Amino acid sequence: MSTSERTREHLLEVYRRKAKHYDLISQLSPVPGYPQHAQRLRAIRALGLRAGDLVVDLACGTGLNFPLLEQAIGPDGRIVGVDLTDAMLARARSRVAAGGWGNVGLVQADAADYVFPDGVDVILSTYALTQVPECGRVVAQGAAALSRGRRWVVLDLKLPDATPGWVSRFGIAAVGTSASLDEWIDRRPWETIRSAMQDSLSDASWTELCFGTAFLAVGSGRGDVRVQDARHPRKVPRGLDVDASMGWNDDVIDTFRTSKGTENYWGPKLIVLHSIGAKSGEIHLNPVVGFRTDGGWRVVASKGGAPENPAWYHNLRVNPTFEIEALVDGDVVTVHVTATEITGDEWRDAYDAIAAEEPQFGDYLEKTDRRIPVFQLTPVAG
Ligand SMILES: C[S@@+](CC[C@H](N)C(=O)[O-])C[C@H]1O[C@@H](n2cnc3c(N)ncnc32)[C@H](O)[C@@H]1O
């Protein structure tokens, strides 16, 4: 049996044993209090997700990333979760059923052999890829299938650079994290991942997290190798600001309210418009990204770069005074606002600032001929 095969057998055994309590154990890993959730959110933000995206979550485990991915891609998107361990996938299946998500496919496969769907929009792997002996090859295979300009993101643990080997062994063994620890330390897979990302992607970036105990590696697809796969036809992207699926919007709003902006994809930037129907006069709830300014918030009628404005754009034009829910000092509060559309030369400056803060809004502008409207929401007495 080769070293790779031995590692794989060992990992299967370890994760079959851990699967049942993985969600709980992982909160305490690698040590209690480790900012794993914050790192996960950061990795998912780095994907630059859009509504309707096809996402591969490689070595997805029990699917801890799925709720955050779902919030960003919506019902028109699709997640493919790939993992080696049947027991971990069984847990992922339960999570998918509990979430009522009809757009998640689960595949049992070794990452080293997995054939990525051509034209995949984004690829994510969290706390897993360094365990795959062929991790460099896996990065390259993913990069070859990735759409041009879209992201491959790897978040994983590493050894801090200055740590002597014996300290690392002692420290990691003490918290019982890694499966084949000696092999992992000697192999230094994070270095392999770093150079594979530099070789196969554009704009590869590398950020050390938590005193060098973890890393976030991000790169963009060159899009020069593959063509779109007919198995995954592109769907019309729908932005976060679309009214289309109330079920999805409801989930996003619920998570925002209950977690106070800590568990939702856009975090504390999310706001909920209570726009008043232009024709019906009824209230519609629209979760959108609110860009803070000194005078309130700015919102963008992007509809994910669709050719037409979202329904709420017309509502704000006809009924510019309404309520929003927003996070203020850590609490979700209701604020009366009045909306003013930013026009003329000011629009360009406003949009540039928004795209600098959240680059995917720059992508939306490239997808449409529309001059995507931006509104200033200014608080008024209720
Ligand atoms: C620490 S868990 C991380 C799971 C998940 N990504 C997360 O963030 O919670 C590592 C996962 O990698 C999977 N794994 C390990 N080696 C693998 C391989 N060669 N191919 C696919 N999955 C693998 C394990 O089954 C396990 O579910």
C-alpha cells in the first residue's frame, strides 16, 4: 500500500468515527475558542458569490458551509458537495433535508480523482485540502475547470513558520486534530497548495490567519482551458435584491434577524427594505446590501446584473419614504428612511466606491447595459 493509500484509509477511519459529533467537535477545533466560524465566513466572502452560481464544496464534510453558500447563491444556484467519507456525507444529507434545499448534490469521491464540472463558478475547500496528499494536483484540476475570473478559495490549517517540529507535533497531538500528523508535518501541504495556486490561477493571494496557524488562499480562473458543460446550463443570475423567491428571502431575513448579522452571507451589511408596492401599496421585504455612509445607507438596484431593474426600484421611485431593518450598535432596528436616487456625475463616484468595497457589484455593471441605479437612504423622523 502506498503512503497516499495509507493516508486515505486512515482518514476514512477517522472521519467515520468523528462524523456523528463532527459539528460539535469542530467548534472546539483545533483548540476551544479558535475563530473557526469567522475564518469560514471570510473564506466564503472571498468566493465573490453571485446568485445562480454553481459551487463545488470540496471535502465538504457534514456541509457546515452550505447554509452560508445557500444564502448567497439562492434557489437558482447549485452546490455540489464532494467528500471521501460516507458517514460525513450522510450528515450532510440530513443537513440538506433539514434546510429544505433542493439544489444540493452530494458526491462520494476522492478529491484526487474528482472531475470538476466544466465552467464551475466557484470552488471552496475548508479545513480539508491539506489532508489530501495530491492537493497540488487537485488545485490544478479545479483551476482548469473554473470559469474565467471566478474564484478558487482554500482555507485550512498550517504550521506557523517559526515553529520547531517537536513543538508542532506536541501541540497538535495534544488537541488530537490531524489524522496522519507526522506525514502532514513533513509534507508541508500548505506550501504545495500555495505554489499550485500561483501556477494555475490569476491574482493568487495568500493570507496567514491567527498567528500563522491557518491560511486563506484565493485565486481566479484563467478560463482558458475548458468550455461550458451542457450538464450545468447557465441560469439567468438573480441578485440578492430580487423578489423572485420569497422562501429564500424569508430564510435570509430570518437568519439576519436571529443571528444579528453574524450568520448571514453579507453579515452586518445586510439591510431589509420594507418597500411599498408601486401599484399595490403592499409592503414587500427585500434583503439587500446596505453600504454605510455618514448620512445613512446606499443600496444598489443591481438584480445581479440582470437587464431590468428589480421590482423594488419602482417601489422606491413611487413611494420613497418607507422603513428598513438594519443593524445599529449590534441590534436589528427599524429605521424610517427616505430614498433619493443618485444621478449625474455623482452616480459614477458612488458606484466606484461601492465596487471598491464589494467587487462583485463591479461585475454586475459589466453584465448589463443598464446604468445600475444607486439610492441614498437617509433616516427621517418616523
Ligand atoms: C476537517 S473535515 C472538513 C469538512 C468541511 N470542509 C468543514 O469545513 O467542516 C475534513 C474532510 O475532508 C474529507 N477528506 C479527507 N480526505 C479527502 C479526500 N482525499 N477526498 C475527499 N474528501 C476528503 C474528510 O472525509 C472530511 O469530511
